[in-house]
Amino acid sequence: MCRQCCRHCWHHVCDCSWRLRRTTECRGFEECPSYPMPYAWNEWPLTYDYEGAFPPDFVFGMGVAAFQIEGAYNEDGKGASIWDTFTGTDTVGMPGADCSYCCKKAPCPIGENMMAVGGNGSTGAVADDFYHMWETDLAVMRSMGLRAFRFSISWPRVIPTGQIQDGVNEKGIRFYNNLIDGLLAANITPYVTLYHWDLPQGLVDPKRGLDAWWSNDSSGVPTGQITAAFGDYADLCFREFGDRVKHWFTFNEPNHFLYGGVDEAPNTPQSKVRWPNAYVAAHNVLTAHGAVHQLYRSRYRDEQKGSIGIVFNQNWFEPNSTEPKDVAAAERALLFGLGWFADPIFSGTGDYPAPMRAVFRSQGVDLPVFTREQRQNISSSADFFAVNFYSSKFAGDADPTWGNTRSLTTRAAGSLPSPTPPPGPWRSGPRRGACLGGGPCGSTRGPGASESC
């Protein structure tokens, strides 16, 4: 017993209560984390003094996603995406739209969740009509003085079924070539995302064994079913556009489209269940990212002189008190959200955060294990750190529990929404009583990453 809990035993009797107390207070950590700087608890400033200026090389720009803006969902040979199916767009006859749950006869019904989660039945059929109006939009961007435009390529627009052996859509390639050339002519630098959630529908049909990011074998081990297809798609993009595109992102916000978006596309039985499916999918996404980074580094970087990374998303979590257990809870919320994807890439270990594994093991389960080759591909597989930040929230300690709906998973990391934020004048104003970040009280955007009132 002595050897198990104490680093040094000076006597035959060893008091291990300090170790037990520490690990109990700060679940998952060998040592309790410190309260985050720079402000002490409940001493956040009411105002800030700003001075100085942005550096000369700071880049101002804007970002969009293909499904959000392009429209032209069934024009010029484009294939169906999971979001076309999910929203209830008429996909009958489109490439890849022959899945077992796809619409068989027009008019297709509005997607079941498009109204249930506060939507109005909208689709991406027209959106901002960027596919037809891009030159006008580009002129507006130029008049605003934008220096950068981040957009995503629609995988099913260039490879309609998602499988390159089924053919490449040259009209889709032409559209993005024209857009990139137009941006450069307007002195706007293109920043290109390969995957902003519009997965080709042709790759998803669980009844036919097509599980896409959620694929695993009979023992639950992630199998990376579409890693090769994603690599072929990335290879096509690097080959066609990489002579002019120097800034690449593999995925946008994997935390959200795998965990926070369980009630969004593709809305299959696998994608709607967080444990273990979201973690299986995350494992597959990380290995696909690592493989594509390795592809770019080995085949294209020297010639094209570009860089490649991945975009995370994360809200800040402030501890609800100075109690070690609440400080640890806020840290866990960050690790279970950002660290889940960032640590395998940036920590040097090629693995998930140790406290995250510890919490899962305390519940009698474990996260997937990377192979040696996967670790090598994933570790340091980003040339920059990119994160989308939205809002700040409070977090307090709670016992880890499981759940599959957005409102029931606040405790997976042992982090709970604070029922009562600390008092202070900073809380006054129109946001009083509202959730910090604008979401419904008790909702989550990540495992244990809780919002609070």
C-alpha cells in the first residue's frame, strides 16, 4: 500500500491521505491545477484600457462555409451532401443520394430536426447564391479592404459521390479555380478548408455498412473507413489548387460536428450517440487529418510552399469558485473540448490529455488507442494553431455521468454548469439571468464543457 501511493517511504507506516485527498478533489489530475490567470476570482475588470495597434502583418478577413453560402445544390453535376439530405432538400436523382434513408420521391419532407431545434425549415438549396454571385460578392469584399477570405470546398461538388474512382466533377473544379483566381486578382489571400461538415451523402448509409467518420469494428475499435477517400479528395485539391492556395485547413471544428452536433447532419443512429460513437469518430478524424498532413508534407509542401493545419473551437471556462475541485472542473472542460483534439497534435505525445483518459477510466471505459504509426502522423501535424472562440462560461465540479442528448451531457468531464455565478457588478446589464454565451441553460458544446446561468 505504501509503495502504491507514496513516492518515498521513510518509515514502515506511510500516511497517504494527502494523495487521496488531492486526487479526489481534482478528478483526473495528479496535481490540482492553479486558478487561471490573469485575474483573481471575482476581480474581473469592468472596463479595459486599450492602447497600441495591430501589427502591420495582422490579417483582417472573413470566413464562410460552402453549404452556408454557395446554393446551387444540384447544379453542374454536384453530388448530394449529408446536409442536403438532413434539411429535406430535393435530392432525388443526385449523385450519392441513393442511401436507404434518402428521399425517394419529390417533394422531399423537411428534415425532422430542422424545426425541432429552432429552425424554420430552411435548406441550403439557394443560401446566399454565392455559386452564381461570387464575382459581385468579391467586389464587395474588395471594397471593404479585406485581405483574406476563408472558404471551404464542397467535397461533393468536386467528387460527387465522395469516391474519386466514381469520377471528378470538372465543373466544380472550374468554379473553385475561377474563385481563387478572382481572389488573387483582388489582392485577397485565399484560406481554404477541406472539410466544413458537408460530407458526401454517398459515403453515409449505415444499413449498407457505410459509417463514414463513425466506423468501427465489432469490438469498437475505430477503422477509418473513409480515411482513404478523404485523402484522395485532399490530394485532388492540393493538385488542382495548391499552386495558388498557400493556407490549408483539414477540418473545421471537429468537436462540434462530432459531439455538439449530434442533432444535426447526418442524423444517423451512430452520429446521434455521443458515447462511444463521437469518440470513435474523433479518432477517425484525427487519423485522417494526420494522414492528409503527411501527404501534403511529403508530396506538395516543398514545391507549393504552403502550410496546413486544423481549426478547433473552444469556449473559455472560468472556475465557479476558488475551490480546487471547481478549478479542476474548469480545466477539465477545456481539456475535454480543446485538448481532446489539440493534445494529440501539439502536446508531443500523440495522445489524448492524460486527465481525460483518467476520467474515462474512472468510469470503467477508455478512449480509443492510437497505433504507433498514427501517433507519428498526428503528432506535430499542424503548421499553426487555429481556434474559433465564441464566449466564456463558468464551470463547477460534478460527478461524471453519461447522456446522449445536448442537455444531458454536461457531466461527462465532471464539469457542471454553475447554477449561480459569483456575484459582482460585471454581471449587471442586459445579460442578467441569461446564459453566458447565449445558449439554453444547461446545454453543452463539448463533453463536460458546460454553459451556465
